[in-house]
Amino acid sequence: MNNRFETLKVFCSLAETLQFKETAARLAVSPPVVTRLIAELEDYLGEALFQRNTRQVHLTDFGEQFLPQAQQLLADSERLFVRNKQDSEKEMNGIVRITLPSWRINDEILTKLLTALLPYPNIIIDWREDMNKLDLVNQRIDIGLRIGPEPDPNFIVRKITEIGDVLVAAPTLVERLGKPQSLEELELRYPFAAQINPATGRAWHFLLNDEHRLKPRHISFQSADIYSMLQAILCGKAVGLVSDFIAKPYLQSGELCTLFDDIKIQKWQLFLYRPYEIITPPRVLKVFELLEEILKETFSP
């Protein structure tokens, strides 16, 4: 075990992911290298750090006790090799490109980020709001925020929260048409607002979960803009699926009501990510760290 520092980094990463393949991707090494380094560390310590079978990896009791010590040692080592403040400040300049979905809440997020970056006036933020997933390589994106089932294992990822849709309508629409007693009745009698997928030009499916997918007979409004669709729902033009955090203030005010609360709608991960690179500029690391903190605060329950 020639490089104990790198071996501890592998151990801490595997303790976080509990997946040899994902750890290897994060650290830009092959899975056999991860396996070998963990085996060498266990041999050196004389204790098993992980319990393994064909499908799962778990920390042993000893591994759980060893983890905080390893994390602390890595943190201390990082601080030991940090260059002096003057040199660090010289590197806090240049562009950081960020992509995220186009949400109204972005104004609040951006204000907090720019305020936090006041001590670093030479960092230039390239802020790109787009509902499409941008090409990270061609667009030279440094940091992204996205919703999806599983993040790409080749990225360094920070989970922010879980986001799900709610099936909502204006109370005036429900009063006019009568409260539906089944999904089939809803599909048959209610007009729907559909969100268009800009990549295909067609409406997204009305997916609730693995068992239920709505197939409405009548689409009365459609748009690629989620807030235009929301406005149509608020006006009583249609029923529709809206992200829970977007619908929340209107549900609280009574401008919207939910339908079929007993049906569990699938949730997706909201995650912040950046491409794994051998050397990441300090300005990108700083913005990534600040954004993670701001987003978790913004989306906290």
C-alpha cells in the first residue's frame, strides 16, 4: 500500500457510493483497481471494511468506526497542502458555466449565489436556463442542476431533494364539472393541459407511476413553458400535472386543489452535478459548494 492518502480517498468514496463501479468512475480508475486498493487496506488494517455479496456492499462495524477517522485525516491532509490565501485568490477568476431548468425560483437562487460571490469579483457566472439537457462538452458546462431518476455515474453528484408532480385543478373547474370519482372519468370528462417536450415537439406522457398513465381524451391547452401551462390550470381551462414545489403556494392559497391524493405519484431526484475531472479549477469548486448549500436551503421542506 504505497499511497495511503489515495487509498483512503478510494475507501471514503466507496463508503459513500457502496458501488465499486461508480467509485471507479468518480475517481477515473478501473473497478479492479478499487477492489485491489480496498483489499490492500483491509489487509493492512487486519479487519474487513465491507461486507460484499453479488448484489450489495455494506460497511462492517469496523468500517463504520474507521470511516470518520479516514474522512478527518483526508480533510486535515487537504488543509495541509492548501496554498496560501494569496495564491488561492489568484485562481478565483474566470468563467463558471451553469445550466439549470427555467424556474421562477431561479431569481432567488441566483441572488443568493451572486451575493455569496461578492468576495470573488473576478469570477464570471455564465447562467443558462434551459429545459433541455445541454451538451456538457460542446457547451463547456461546468455545473448543472437537473431532475432525473438516476444521475450519470461519471459525474460528481450532490442530491438536493426529491421532486414529484401533483395532479391539480382550479376549484372552479371541479365545481363546474363535478369531482371525478375515478381516473377513467377524469380522462373522459376533463380537459387537460399538456407540457410539450421541446426536444421532440410532442407532449410529455401523463405518467403517474409504474401502474398508472393518464390518457386524456381532450387536450385544451399545451405549451413548452411550465408557467404558461400553470396559468391555464389556474384559470380553470384544464387539469394538469405540476411540480410540487411550483404548485405549493397555489395549493396553500386555495387557488388550486389536488385530485386523487391516494394515488402515489412517482418522485424524481433533483441533483447538482459537475463532470469528473482530474483537476477542477478552484473557482468551479467554490461555486459548486455554494450552490449546493443554497439549493438545499431553498428546497428544504
